[in-house]
Amino acid sequence: SFTALHFDYYNCMTTRGEDAPAKVHPDKLYVQGTGRTNRTQFVPYSATDLKNYRREWDNMCTAMDGIFAWIEDSLQKNCPQQFEEIRMYTEMLPSRISSPVYPFAGFVLNFNVATRIHRDHQDEITGCGILIVGNHKGGELCLVEPGVVIEARNGDFIFFLSRQISHFNLHY
């Protein structure tokens, strides 16, 4: 296990409404085949860490502002289709919340992480952006299906479709 702070907005547990009738109020809808419908999860919600560590989040966003702008420009230039898909999701956040890591809705800060092979199933449409921070040896990112090992270093940004590609990183 490792320490991680989730500074993000989630939509993974919300009730989906793509096929809902347009002329029926959401309070009158129910999910067929279930005992009850959780009406409190009709809109995306912020991670608990975003509420509990607000000052740290603000400080991180201020310190990383230039880097976040560079990531936005790089992603828009190099992955325009994925940028557009991510942007559309972020712009639908309630109350027109602006994200400091646009086009992403937020970020997860992992400390001293070494992961097992996994896919990020919650990244249904978007991909995963990894920014390497710190001078260290090891910790290479391994992408299983393409058979790639990336020796990422401080300041590198890696974007890939983490739902489709099994990945892990080595110890450092």
C-alpha cells in the first residue's frame, strides 16, 4: 500500500440517464431490476481528500500552474481526440467548476508508489496522465500489451489509455 491523495471529481457511481425518458423528472425514475435508486448520486461529486486537504490542494495547484498549462498544451497538440473527450467531461462538472489541471477534472498524487499489474477501469473514456516528480532511480512504467518499459524521469509526462492497457511500475 502507498499514500495517495485524490484531488478529483468522480462520476463513476452516478446513475446513468442516457436512455431515460426526456419528459419524466429524475425523482420519478428508477433503475429496473434494483431494489432502490440512489438519488443522491445524480451528479458528479468531489473526492473526500479534495475537501479535507483543501490548503494542500491550493498550494499544489499554485506551484504546478505552469506545468499544468504545459500538459494541457501538449495533450491538445499530441492527442487531440482524447483531449476533446476529456474536455467535454470536465466542462460538464456542476456549478461550472474550473479545473486547474484542465482538461482533466482533477489529479491523484501518489507518494513512493510501486503498483501491481492493473487497468484503470474507472477511466472509461479518458486516459491516464502521469507526471513524474522527483529525482530517483528505478520506478519504470511498464505497459504490458505493447511490451514497453518507459524509464521516466523528473518532469516527464506520459499519457496512455489506462483502461485498455495493463500497466504497473517497478520499484525504485
